[in-house]
Amino acid sequence: MHGSRVFTVNTGKICEIILPWLPLAATEIMTNDQTPFSPLKDKTTIRPAKPSDKAFIAGLSAKVFSLYGPYRTTVSRWFESGVTMTLISMAEGRRVGFVMIGALPGDREGETRAEVLAIAVTPEFQQRGIGGELLQVAQRSVGELGEPRLFLHTAKENLAAQKLFLRHGYRFVETKNGFYPSGQDALMMVNELGKNRNPMQLE
């Protein structure tokens, strides 16, 4: 992306955001004493986020991202900025996850890049494929808007999230030491959209 771009996906939009917070990507986090969950009763649906989703996004961010910094506030501000594209996953009649996409400054002056700012699934609905579905829809939406690649950052210690991203076509770019506000290291990853894609991911 070059310069400031505005993208629209239904009621969602994404354009360059320059905010004093670091991007975050974490999902499918399970502790060693958790067991796999039962299959979903109904199919999931993914829709653009609405203003009424703010409390859900803030609450889930606090629950799954607090280890890395004050992300309840950070992700809420990204959402309120009006320049991100946020998608909500619905299952069994309630919100169960979200993914937020934005555009951050690139490596060269005047350049921006599309990035997964945050992706999360409620703990009771993890390990059911919801994170992967959100990622697929986000990738497809960004690709349809003409973006050649999608970046993200995930904690170096978050092996479950790394496995998810690798399954969906991401590769490691670099390690960033002390990347998160709480001091954890991060791995930067990128998906070259349209390249080496499993046809099943498009269904």
C-alpha cells in the first residue's frame, strides 16, 4: 500500500492509522489443564462489527490480551477510531470472536501495510476452528480489495497462535525483542495473499 488508503467491506472500513500502540495478534490460547471442547451446535456466521459490539470487543480483549499490556483500552480505541475493519463471529446465538484489520506505516516513507491488529476467540469457544474462519474471511476481504499481503505480530511464546497462522499461509519475517508493553518478544509474520493458498481455505 502506498499512501493513505481507505477500504470498505460492507460496513467496515480500513485506512492508515498511526496510533501510539503496538499491534497484537493472539488467539486459540489454552492452558495445559484445558481439554478440547465439544463441536458447535450450529454453523458460525461472520459479520461486520457494529457500535453495539464495543463492549464485547473490549471485554474479550481484556480477557485474552491483558498478559501483554493494557489492550482493553488499546483495542477499544482502535475500534472507536473508525478506521479499522472489524469482523465478528457469531455462534449459538452470541458473539464468540473478532478480528480487527488496520493499516500501519510500512518500512519506507509514505508506505503502509495491511495488518491483523487483533484476533481473539472467547475461551469457551476456542479449539473449534473459529479463529481460523475469522482469519480466512479477513484474508479474503483484504485480498479482494487488492492488497498483496497481510501482516501480523504474535507473541514468541504463543505457540498455539503460531500454528494457526502457519496453517493459513503465514511465514515468519523477523523477531522483535520487547515488542509488547509488558516486555514480551514478538514474531512478525506475513501472508502473501493468493500465493501457496490451500483451495480449502476459500470455501
